[in-house]
Amino acid sequence: MHNHHFLIDYNLKELTEHSTTTWPIALYHTKIRHHRSGYIPLHWHDEFQFVFTLEGEAEFHINEETLYVKQGDGIFINSGCLHMAKDANGTACTYVCLNVSPYFITANELFTTFVHPYMHASQTPYILLNRKDHWPKHIYQCIQTIQQLIDETPVYYELELNIQLITIWKSLLQNGFQMKHDARKHDKNERMKHMLNWIHQHYHEKILLQDIARAGQLSRSECCRSFKDILKKSPMHYVNEYRIQQSLILLQETDLNITEIAYKVGYTSSSLSHPFFTYNNIYNYHYHRRIHII
């Protein structure tokens, strides 16, 4: 199964139904550049995510960290963590992705002890799965088995799916997790979600830095510092990037011209004359993206 696009809500929560069977689990292959933005935009979801790169190299941004996942390596992304991905070092990255609900890992009686604490381990937003180590190879083999089970649906395959998931989870607990909880990191991540949520609801309006800071209950300087730490860019740079993303969607899905789209996503006559966001730059951005997608 190939997944090119997915929907996210105003709070950056992914709305994709992660299910390729009757159970809360999805397994699919993704080529990053096939997403309509040319990369996997910032989002989060409740599901645990396991990614293994099949071709190329991916650059992941998870909470405040940037990391590179080379061909053959993988990564586990914890529930609720903000993350995005793009091609790295000029490669065209393809990866296999397993998303699974935390509530499907074990029976209810075991969930409280063996799953729930790890969902909220703020010191472990991700775990790198290095192909040079033995245990990540075992996880990848389990994912391959899950793919085969989903494709062939043999008798009792649901039970075998559950066995493979428990095996994966046990290996992760034994080798990867740090259980320390950092309340400051958790609060910082939640404030960022609130600020991004506010931007996504008001991007078509006039936006000032103090508006964004107020949404996160921060000062303007702390707001800027938080964006730099987590997204590696300023708040207003993020606003402009998000407006371009939304204008790309309108360009593909409506008959509006570039100028109409620009005004619809929040650009004014003065902002359109800014050197970085001229009419021609927006047009060229969309033009090249359309050629690439086609």
C-alpha cells in the first residue's frame, strides 16, 4: 500500500485512519517526495510509529531534535510527538511505515504496566533502530511478517499479528526506552501544539508575533526561542511556509488564480511585494511542485 497524502487538523493531529485490517494497525510504503508538499509536513498522532528506510536517506525532525535515517536503518516515534520528514542529501527516500494504536499492543490487564508509562516517557520521543544492531533487525523481520499476514490473511492471522506486535514491543522495552519524565519538555511540546493550532486556525488573517505567543502563554522572546528550538525557524517564517502549503492545496483543488489564492491564505498587497513572497516566487513554487507531482 502506498500513502502519498494525509490530512491533519488545526492542532497538527493526523486524521488518517490508520487501519489496513479490521484492527487499529496500518502498514504502508511511502516515497517522501510524492507527498503534495514534497515532504511529510509537521504532524502528530496517538499511534506508535515504526519506520524503516528502504531507499535513500530521510531527515526527521522530532520535537526539538533533527536526525538522519539512512537506508536500512529505522526509527520508532512515540505517541503524541511532533514530527516531520524530508529527503536528505539529495536522495529520494522510500520507507515502510507501521502505525499501531498503543491500546492494541497488549491485553487491558497488561496495558497499565507495559504500555501506558512508555507512551508518556518524555525522555524517549524516538528510538533509533540501527541496522548494525541485532534487535532492530528482529523488529524489521516482524514487520515483514505483519505485511505478509495482511496481504495473505491466513486462518488465525489476527492472532499472529498480535504475537508479532508483542514481540516488537518487548524488544523495544528491553533495548530502547528511558523512563525518566521531564515535565518541562512535555510542557514545551504542548505549548508548541497550542501555538501551531492557533496559527492553523488564523493563518488567513493578519498575524502578529504577540498573537502566537499569547496562544502558548509565553512572552514574545520565549515564543521565538521555542520555535527556534523545536522547528529551527522563526514563528513568522513558519506562518509563511504554512500559507504556501495551503495555497498549494488551493491551486490543485480550485480554479482560483495565484493572486486570489494569495489573498485567501492571508497575504496582503504589502506582503506580496516582499522579496521572498513576490507573485512570481509563489507562482514558480507552485509551478515546479505541479510538474513534480504530475
